[in-house]
Amino acid sequence: MLHLSRLSLEALADPRGYDCACGRHHVCAMAYLRVGRGAIRETPQMVAALGARHPYVVCDANTYAAAGEQVCRLLTEAGIAHACHILPGAHVAPDERAVGSALMHVQPGCDMVLGVGSGVINDVCKVIAHALGVPGAIVGTAPSMDGYASSSSSMEVDRVKVSLYNRCPAGVLLDTDILAQAPMPMLWAGLGDMVAKYIALCEWRIAHIVTGEFYCEEVAALMRAAMAKVVGAADGIPARDPDAMAAIAEGLIIAGVGMAYAGSSRPASGLEHYFSHMWEMMALDRGKPYALHGIQVGVGTVLCMKLYRRIRQVRPDRARAQAWMQAFRREDWEAQVRRIYGKAAGTIIRLEDACRKNDPDKHAARLDRLIAHWDEILRVIDEELPDYDALCGLMAKTGMPMRPSDLGLSIEDTVDAFLGARDVRDKYLSCSVLWDLGLTDEFAAYLREVAEE
Ligand SMILES: [Zn+2]
Ligand SMILES: [Zn+2]
């Protein structure tokens, strides 16, 4: 065994990577990685280590005040010529406007993009570094999500959420003194994005059993270790304890490494993330604001824990599943997609035309495997999921939102998110299991009952 989960952060970022028993070579090359108190002071060293002489600093008004101003001062003091752009607006979205604004202010000779911020800035900077063909680096301002080290960006393109795969930032600096000053919802969001991994790992293993999708136990173990760091530090969140901030920052970085190792977000995201994706798409379609990614994901995790409570009691019934498939009408499905997805419906329908997950033969093959392996699936659920009360107690103690209504979401939007989640991507989730077993309607009714409990 490789035991990736026992390696240090620096070893995990080794550019040589690791040959794994799963048959893949896992690599997340980060040339410069520092987490700790005062780490921001190493900004000039990071820039030099990455071979850059003209970094382009990108931030927003909040992150400029939190750390961007200091980053620019440190660069000036070190004699490093740089340009700085503050993305306009009170609320910067990871969309064409932000990418366009950042690109429009690039100076000739820029040889590195240095983001100062958290989720949105990091995602935007990954996209522009990739477009410019220069290294990217980030000085983090909040422990709010697991994307610091990941190789993908969660973007809004034509008002649809998409994942763009580019490259891990070459440098990551997380100064725990700065992270500790982040707004409390951003600290809650980091915890939310990590408790999600209970569901994500459970669903990754189920998908491996049912569809034969790639799975790597080494990467899963690494994610469990990352999660343990964050969950273990949750009690320190309300007081902004520096040791807790360091543990959370490390856990979030390791989770990003795990995604880069797997080459997808699979180890980090399951149905709980799809609740968030759906709520965001609904908000985008309506031109409404939405809560932080990790906060929505935390609420999604609680909903998933409720669903799994009942999934544990399911006994697959072949006749019921077959009757469900026989009653399936493409027109009805399309009408539901149009109702739930609004303007994004066309994209979703084209995706189904390409992956054909609603095809009766494919359903029959998945159903055979679900029935043959149901005991194994129940075992996976028992192994991966924590005790419901223990997890909710831990989350609630931090004061974070726990229910859809805490985010201003209606029960209809929550049930629709559950109904539509299976169609966002070609990804096998617990809601896909329920669809295959003919239990979608029953579970939608159950969710309606318990979502606000
Ligand atoms: Zn592997
Ligand atoms: Zn996430």
C-alpha cells in the first residue's frame, strides 16, 4: 500500500507524483505550499520560487482589504514589479464578467497570476492563468471551500454552473491569522464543504459497485484523513481558534489534492453538492442571490443524511423497479427538466441524449447489479456515514445553517433539487439509485416531510 493518507502536505504536492495500485499515476504538482501563522510574508519567496518577475495580483474589494493590500506592499518592498486589479462590484460571481474584467487589465509581460481571495477569486484566477499560459498562485483569505489545490474551477457560463478543468495552482499560501479573520459564514462553509465528503465517498463506492466507475481506495482514505482534520477542529470555529484554522486549512487543501489525484470531483462531491448546484442554478435562472457554496453543501449534507436514514430500510423490489421504468415517458421527463431547469433545460436534455441513462437496457443492467449487491451497498453506507445525531450536533454547535429555510429556500425548491439532481451530469448518485429502484416519488414525498425537521 502507498498510504497517501500518511504523507505530509509537502509530500502530497510532490511534482513527481505517485504510482498507485489503482493503475493510475496520482499527481498534484504544487511548487510552493505554505500553511501557518504569518505565511503571507512568504509571498515574495513564492513568486520567486515560481520563476515569476511580473505577477498580476487579482482580488475583489473585500479581499484587497483582507490581504491584497498587504500582498502588494510585500511585493513592492521586495522590489517585484506587479500589477493589481480589483474586480468590480460588491458581489463578484465566477462568470464571464469577472474573467473578462481580469483579462482586460492584464499588463504586457505578466508572467504569473496571483489571486488573493477564496473560492470565486481562486476559480477565476485558475481560468485566466490557464488562458494566459502562465503559472497561477493563490493567497487564501478564508477557509471556505476545498478548491485551493484542486485542478478545476466551478464557473457560471451562460448562467449555467459548469466545472472547467485546468490546472492546480502552482503556489498556495494560507496564512491562518488571515483565515481566522474571515466572516463567520465562510468558516461555516469550510466545515460544510468537508462534512459533504461523508456522502461523497459513500456515493463514489456505490457508483463503483453499480456502474463500474473508477474508484481508488488510496484517494478515498486521503479524503477521510482530510475530513477528520476538519471535523476534529469544528469545535474551534466559533472562537476562531488558530490551531483549528490551521487544521481546517490543511484538511481543505488535502481534499483538493484528492480531487486532483482522482482527476475529477468524485471523491469530494455527491448528492449534497447537487442540492447546492440545483439551488444555484435556480437562483441564476431567477436572477436571485444564493448562499455560499459550502453553506448550501452543509444543508445538502443534512438532507442526504435524512435520505440515507430511510435508504438503509429499503429492500430492492424488482417488479416495482421494472414497473417504474415501463411507466417512464420521455415527454414527461422533458417537461420536468424544463420546469425545474428553466433556461438551462436545453443543456440538460442534450446531455441525456449523449449519455442515455434513461435507456431501459441500461436501467435493467444497473438494477441487476443493485439487487445482486444490495447487502454490500448497505455495508458501504454503514462504513462511510457517521451517526446522524452526532454529525448534526457537531454542525449545529458552530451555529451554521442546517435547514433549507435557513437559506430562504422553499420546500418546493428542495424537492425539485432532489428530482433534478440526477440529470445535472452523468454521475451516479443516491438519487440515481432511488430512480433505478422506482422509489423517486416515495423519497420525494419523504423529503418534503423531513427536510425542515
Ligand atoms: Zn489510486
Ligand atoms: Zn465543494
